[in-house]
Amino acid sequence: MSTIEVRAEVHQLIEQLDDKFLNAIHSMLETYVQHEDGYGTSDNPISAEEMKSQLREEVEKGRQGQYITVDEWHEKSGEWLN
């Protein structure tokens, strides 16, 4: 089914919804559109540009030697479980 066909069918289905479900769909769509780029690690909305910026910073830190080895990570993660 093409995007055009899906949109047309969705419009037809929306016309059949009761008010309660229509309001729920509206809320979901509104949230999705406002935060369509995704979520950060703390489950907070984050834009694609903000995520790209954070990732660029992390890559730069790695290039500057600001990272931990896998062994160090295993050691730290073991501490989290105690």
C-alpha cells in the first residue's frame, strides 16, 4: 500500500472514531510530531540535532583519549551490581 493510500485510509478511519479514542490518537500524534527525532538515554525527548551534537562531542573525546577500556568498563559495571 502506498503512502497516499495509507493516508487516505487513515483519514477514513478517523471519521469513524469515537471522541475518547480520537482524543487519545490526537495526543499520541501531537507528542510524536513534537518529539519525532527520538529520545535520549534518560527517556527524555531529544532532537536529532541535539543527539548529533552530543555524539560529535563524544567522538571528539575519544579522539583526545578520554575514554575507558573494555576491561575498565567491566570493572565499573561490576561495581554497579554490588
